[in-house]
Amino acid sequence: MRERGALRTAAASAIAAVAAVMTAAVITGCGSTPLPQAEQTPGPSVPGDPRTQLAARAAAAKDLRHVASYTLKTPDRPDRTVLVSLAKDGGWLVSVPGTALGGTVDVALAQTGGALYQCALPSPNRPESGCVRVAKLTKAIDPKIQHLFTDWLEVFMDRRAALAVTVAATLPGVQGTCFSVDTSAVSVTSPVEAGIFCYAADGTLTGARIGAGTLVLVGTPTPAPPSITLPAAVGAGQPLPNASPSPSPSPTGSSAAGNPSRSVTPTTPAR
């Protein structure tokens, strides 16, 4: 009898212990505060790769309409002032002093009304002026600077273009973000000239370094004109080349009589 009583007492104690544990577990589960979940806070915005950044700045630059002035620095030459006009109707004009005929003539390249023009501007060595229509912009007459504001932007925007782009150190006196652009290893020729190109956040070109020299933005751009007005009358003739003219032969025959040579950029308006 005593053994049976002891067994009953032990069993009752075990059942009570199990019940106590289960009750405690239920109470703990109901009354405990769930662990706080880690908040999914977004991380800092990561800028795109240099190629993407350049494409974005070029897209913004393509939409700009203003007039901007730049200093053009070229080794062994005085600084020159380049004027860039990006008209509201999509036309543009870029004037580059000391470009044609070995750097002795100031010229402007302009696109307006669907046509391209080269204009010889009055300069100390050539006071006459005039514009001629350019059928094809060849290397012989290309001042290069206008590409920074026109067709090179299309290349920078094209992610398929074979370009190697890295972020570069800022050029002296230039603000904004600078990009070094070179030909990709898979490309034989580059659609743009290798160099450093710097842009503000709104797409304004703040500086560039290419073969023609280093360009630095001066001051703040001003509002754009409605359209481009050519700086001189349009006439018949050929554009002035960048190279120096060949030496004239010794006067003989009819040349000795004083017949003038024909100007490549006449000032007489075309009819």
C-alpha cells in the first residue's frame, strides 16, 4: 500500500510539474513583446558609373539654350575668347579667334536654317568679313571647338559608343565634374576626340581639354537668342582653311601687271 501511495504521489507531482511548465510557456508566449524588426532604411544613393554620369550630363547639355563665353588656352599662344550661342530654335554659332590661315583669321562656324556656314570675322590681319555655306565640314576647315556643343554630345549619350570613361581630376579654374574620355580598346577609331570634359549638374560645359586647347567657362551664361544671326553677309566662295596659305610664286606675266588674287571668302552677298 505504501508503494502504491508513493507511486501516486510521484505521478501527481510529475503531472503538476508538466502543467506548470506548460502554463508558464503559454503565459510567456502571450505576454512577451516580439523582438523589433530591423528597419529597412534605404542606403545612400550611389552615383552611376562614369559612363552613365557622362551620358546624363550630355543629355542635359543637349537641351541647354544660352550664350556662354570661354577662355581658350593654347600653348605658346595668347589666351583667346570663344563665344558660344545656342539659340532657342536649335541653331548655334561658335566663334573662335585666330583659327583660319595659320591662326591669322578669326572665324565663326554656325548652323542655322538647316545649313552650315563658315564666317570670316574682321581681324587685324584681315579686316574684310563674309560667310560661305559649307557643304561638308572637312578636317582642313574644322575648328574643333564646336563639337563640344553639338555632335559629340550625341556620342556621349550613346551607350553603344566604344568609349572608355573615367572620372578625372578637375581642371584648373574649372567647376563641376570632369570625365576623361578615350577610345575603347575594342574600337579602332573614336567618334570623338580623346580629352577631358567637365560639366555642371545642369549640363553646362564648364571646361574641356582637347587637342585644340583647354577651354574654361567665364562667368555665367546668359539667355539664348531666338535664332542665330550670321555675323556677315553670305557670298559665293570656298571656306578658309586652317593651314597657312602657300607662299605666292614670284610675279610673272599677267600677275606682274597687278591682277588681284581671288579671295576664298568674298564679301559680296550672293543673289
